[in-house]
Amino acid sequence: MKKSASGVRGFSFVELIAVIFVLTLLVAIVYPKIGVGGDLKSVSRKLIGTIQHAYSTAESEKQPYRLHYDLTYGEYWISEAATDADDDASQDAKPEKLRRLPKGIKFTKVETLHFGDVVDGRAFTHFYPIGRVEPTVIHLQNEEYETLSLSINPLTARVTVSFDAE
């Protein structure tokens, strides 16, 4: 820090450039570690919240519900399940409250009792009004090929999260 002829102290141009360079270097190092795409843990928390919401809605409204998964487009949503009077084809329509997986995260497989192993297309999990859920395992993967599995307990709808080694 220099003292000018008028006695006012200040930073030189070289000192300011050095500080800006150091700050730029720190941002360049830290920014890639802040995920631009999705984080598997945060995505799993949102999906678990959706599962718990579908479970509690089915139980409180005494209506069967479905949690749909579109593996091709990375989307999921909740809908009322078709009754005997309804046309099952009406379940193919996407609702207004559609949720998308963030960029970099995808469904790799959904295992259900009804569909078996699904790796592309659509599948769903049934939530029954008596407090039961169709046993389901949802597999998610990020761009680094890290995988995570969410297993839904059919009696309690509790979700067990496990990280898989690929």
C-alpha cells in the first residue's frame, strides 16, 4: 500500500490485479464442485417426499393412487388410480403437476410387482387406501455413473436408500 503525494493511502493497480486473479482462481476451483446438474441425494429426498405424499393421500382419501415413472423422459407424477368404471388408458395422460429429474440424473430401472424390471418406457407404483404399497425399487444414476436405489416397503411405505457400486 502506497502513500500518494496528497497523503491518501490506497492499493496499487498491480495489487488489485493480483487480488482479482486469486479470486478468479478460487472460483474456478470451487465452481465445478458445486453441481450444475442434479445431486443424487437431493433427487432421492424429493422422490421420497413424493412417495410419502402419495401414500398419505391414498390413505387419507381412501382412494388408490399411482406414482408414475417415465424412464424415457425422466419424469414422474402422482395420479388417482383407475377404478373398474374408468378406462385404464386415461392413466396415460400426464398431469399438470409433472416433476422432472434434473439434468444429469436418470432412471436406470424401476422394479415393480406389476411390471417386473422396466428399463425404458413407463411404469408405476400402486398406493392402496388400506395403507399398503406395491413393492418397488427405483434405480437412479448420475453422469458419473454413481447409482442409488430406493426400495419402498410394501407395509409401511418407508423408503430404504442404498448406494450401489457400478
